Amino acid sequence: MMDWIPVVFVTFKVLVLGAGMYFAIKWHYDKAENGDRGAVLRTGGKMAAVFVLSLLCVVIFAFFLGRMLGLDLSFP
């Protein structure tokens, strides 16, 4: 049972963050309906790239911090 908890929580988190990003980009896209659509799409792409890079930095930081603290992070 405990093995499924991280899977469920990570899946839920990805779905919630993905839906939030989708609706945020859609809201800005609809708001700029009369404006430049290309600029809105570029901004959405930039924000997605910043999010992915930030997530990667957090994962790498957590991995190295765990190694420094002596945690066993090897795959089974």
C-alpha cells in the first residue's frame, strides 16, 4: 500500500499543475484575443520552459542534498 502513495500524489500534482498552467495560458490567450497571438504563445512557451528548468533545478538540488546527508538514493 505504501508503494502507491508517491505514485498517486505525484500523478495528482502533475494533473493539478498541468490543468492550472493550461487554464492560466488559456485565460491570457483569451484576454489578448484582439492582440498579438504569437506573443501570447511565445510567453506561454517561455513560462513552460522556466517551469521545467526550475523543476529540474529543484530535483538536482534535492538529489545532491540527500547525498550530502548520507541518504541511499540508489534504485532498487
